[in-house]
Amino acid sequence: MMIRRLSSPMGSTNMSYLNPKTVVLIGIPGLQHVQFWIGFPFLGVCLVALLGNTFLLIIIPIERSLHQPMYIFLAVLSATDLGLCVAIAPKMLAIFWFDSYSMAFDACLTQLFFIHALQGMESGILLAMAFDRYVAICNPLRHTSILTPFLITRVVLMVAIRATVLVGILPILLKRLNFFHSLVIVHSYCEHMAVVKLAAEDVHINKSYGLFVAFAILGFDMIFVFISYILIFQAVFHLPQKEARIKAFNTCTAHIIVFLEFYILAFFSFFSHRFGHVLPYVHILLSTIYLLVPPALNPIVYGVKTREIHRRVAQMFVLKSATQQ
């Protein structure tokens, strides 16, 4: 790494780093003195996410009653959530507990790619689940003929390819930057805008493309999930029997909860980083919560609201208890 002095018109000099090999993640600015203790609740959330999503990935393949489009999408969502925890938690907890602040620049870009790509995949799977609920309620007789295994496979592949291609350009654009005015990332993980703000060059392309990716994935998906649920509610409220309306609504409750907590936190994190005047530690805490809490909540919400999953988990624990006795 080379350091270059840039002279300003006023005669002062600024330090500029040429092609840095490492960066420094400081964790949560303003809370460094307590982030050792903050690490414990985050560890608890990660453990809940790891255990809950692992349970779903075990239960869904072995329970034949769960071999339906919604639960196949849920299994993909669980795999995505596990990936997010693995991408974020180890380095973040190492910063909090072991003062492991430095990180290779290429490793930082790799973490950035996986975090944002998995976010994009999660958003796409939520859209696919909304479409599944729309077909199941608005066109139930054709549900199995529309959502065939072939279509489900194509949807999952399209979601993965979209996220990989669109997000994959972000680290490529960052890699072309040569000069950085700082190597200190004010965050607990490598986030796109946090890295862009370090650059001492023109970053309009990086910012514009970041906005495009956010709206092409999160914005697009949120709009169509919203439209799906408008159509679903219209169909539900036109059902003649009250019991049928309640049953149809209950099948969507878990997805509505997951949808709201994902997109509300996502857009708060996104807009506060670019346009807001939120205190740095508030933004970083909320952006970390946004990435780690949904993976922990998703298996809990679906486990509680889905009778088949609830029953299968109970059977597993009863069988384990009986075996031990």
C-alpha cells in the first residue's frame, strides 16, 4: 500500500491511500466501550437463527406433507438466512470480543458481495412466496398445475442469478477505485455505501449503481408483494363464509409478518445511510438488527403459525425424550 499526499488549493495536504490491502472495521462507533456486551445478545440471535433454520432444513425434506411450493420456498429462505448469519456474525463478534479490527480489502469485498447478494435472494424468495399465496387463494384449483416443481426450480434459479449478477458488479466497481482518503470503515461489517464513502475519487457511478440495485431488487419485489396482497385481500373479503375468510387469512399471516419486518428494516437502513441524519451508532445497530433478526424470526414465525412444522418439531422432541428414557 502506498500513501500519497494530495495538496489542496488552500495549501493543506490530505493523505490518500493507493490500492489498500487492508481496511479497519471499528464496530459500533460511540459504543466501543460496551460493544463487548452487545456481542452477547447478537450471539443469542445468531444461535436462534442457526438452530431454527437448521431445523427447517431438516424437517421440510423428511415431512411429506411439507413437500409443497410454500415450504420449498421456505427451505430456500432458511438456507439464505443461514448464509447471512455465517457471512456477518464471525467477523462482527471477533471485532466485539477480540479487537480483531483489520480485514483484507479483498475479503471485505467478498463479505460485501455475499451479504448483499443473500439480501437480494431473500427479497426474491419473499416475492415468490407471495405469488404462491396469491395462486393458492385466488386460483386454488390450478395451484399445483401452475406451481410445478419445474417452475419452482426456475424461480429459485432466476432469483439467485438476478442477485448474483446485479450485486456482483458492486465489488467490481469498488475494485476499480485506486485512492481512498481513509481505511477506517465505520461499521461492524463491510457494507457497500460504508466502503464507497472511503474513496477519494469520483464515486457517482458507484452510488448510482447502488441505488439502481436497491430499487431493481428490493423496490421491485416490494411493489409486487404489495400488489399480490391487495389481490389476495380482495379475494379473501369476497369469500361467502366467515370461517373460509379466517382460514385463508391465517395462511398468509406468517408471510405478512416476515414481509413487513424485512422490508421496513431494509428501507430504513437503506435511506438512513444515504439521505438521513441518524446517529451513526443508531444506524449501525439497526442495520445489523435488520440483517440478523429476520433470520432468527422467520423459523419462529413459520414454526408457530404452520401446524405441520409445529407438529413435526414436537414429534422430534417427544421421540428424543422417549429414546433417552
